[in-house]
Amino acid sequence: MIKHREKKEKSPLRQMEMERRITICAFLAIPLILLMIFTYIPMLKMVQYSTWRWDGFRDPKFIGIDNYKKLLSDPRYFTAFKTSGYYFVGSIAQIAVALYFAVIFSYKMRAKNFFKGVLFFPSLLNGVAIGFVFLYLFKGDGSLNALLIALGIPQEKLPLWLGNPKLVNWSLTFSSVWRYMGNNMIMFVGAIESIPGELFEASDIDGASKWQQFKHIIMPNIRTIISLNMILAVKGAISVYEAPLIITGGIGGSMTFVLQTLNTAFTDKKIGLASAMGVVLLLIVLLITVIQKRFIEGKEE
């Protein structure tokens, strides 16, 4: 009788546990299916295509790792990575400026929500629209040159923002910084606002300056968000393509690796080689992410 009664008492608990597991699996099923369909299966197909010689129309021919050999032996395909250096420098500046504004907005000030919205607004715009905005801003008779002429600078002394190989990538980098800085700022603002207010109150009582609060309270508590933004910055610097595609078309030394991959696939009709370039880019991003994560975790320890 006692054993029978214990079984009856345990059965509702077991049923609740089973229902909980079924609910969890049901909620996870759809995201996992979508992830498989739109991420992992296309990634595996890309790896498969990278072993083919294929133009997208005729029957593919299996060539093994020949595409990778060609990619690694021809320096032309990796020169585009030099362009990523400009965007990486811009990403560091972007994170620094975003952190600066986030710290300012963490203190009491008038109309700070309005200024947050103004700085965050560019990240809501479509990349194509932003590309055309900066195309008309930087071209010879564009808004920037018109403003500089109005300030008294002779037209013959104005630089070619998109025609000078030394300036074109900095001009494109500025458009990316302008677009994504607000997104980084909002992430930093959320992280700073999650810090307990008692820490700031105690530091004020102890006579800590704003710099000391930033150094000893804000920075240690938002280190995870900074590391996340750094990972996203490196990924973005390597995989940028919208700005050079729309503003310059990749000419004048503004070609990026992703834009070169797209040209290889859809202009040169070398789907297999372009897939190999995509696999290499994926491996590089994963490697840099792992190195960054290990480095940041080591700093935290």
C-alpha cells in the first residue's frame, strides 16, 4: 500500500516534468528547423560547391581541392583583405565613439533620449539608401564639396574623395562608422544602465571622479559587451560589401573580399571558386573569433 501510494504521489511530478520537456522541445523545434534550413544546410552545400568546377548552368565537375589551391596560390584573391584594415580601424574608432556617448548618456542630462534617437537612427536605414546618400555626399559636385566651397576653400584644392586611392577607403569607412555607431552605443547604454546604482552612489560619497568611475566601475562591468562588439567589428570589417558595391563598385582600390567573391560567382561565373572563397572567409572569421574570445577570457581571469 505504501509503495502504491508513493507511486501515485510521484506520477504527477513525472507528468509535469514530461510536459515541461515537451513544451521546451516544441518551442525549440521551429527555430532549430529554420536554423538548419537557412544556415547549416546552405553552409554544407557551399562546402560541396567548393569542390566543383561549375558555372551555375552546365553540369558540375568534381575537382577536389583544386579551387583552394588556386585561391591560395594566386595573391590577387587576398589583396582585397588589405581593404579590410581600413574598416577595422574605423570599427575601433566607432566603438570608442559609441562608448563615449554611452557614458555621457548614463548621466543625467536634458533631452538625452532625443539625442539617443538621433544617433541610433542611421542604423535603422537600409544599406542601399545609405550608399546613395554618401555617393551624393562624396562625389565631385556633391554636398561635402559644396559645403567646403561655401566655407571658402577653393574648388581646385578639394580632394577627390572617391577618386583618390588614398582617400576612397577612408571615405567608405566613414559611411560604415556613421551607420553602425548608434547600434554599438545602444548596446553600451543598456550594459551601463544594468550596473547597480549603489556602486555609483558609493563612489560619489568616496569622492571618486568621473574618470575613476569609468575606469573602476563601468569598464569592468561592460567588458563582455565590449568583447562582443569587438568580435562583431572584426567580422564586419572582413565581410563589408554594401558601401563599396553601391558607392564605387569596387574600383579605385576599394575592392573587398566579399565583393570580389560576388564578382567571381556572378560576373566570372565561377561558382565553385567563389564557394571556396566563402569557406575560407568563414574559417578566418571563426579563427579570429576564437582568438579574441580566448584573449578576452584570459584578461578576465
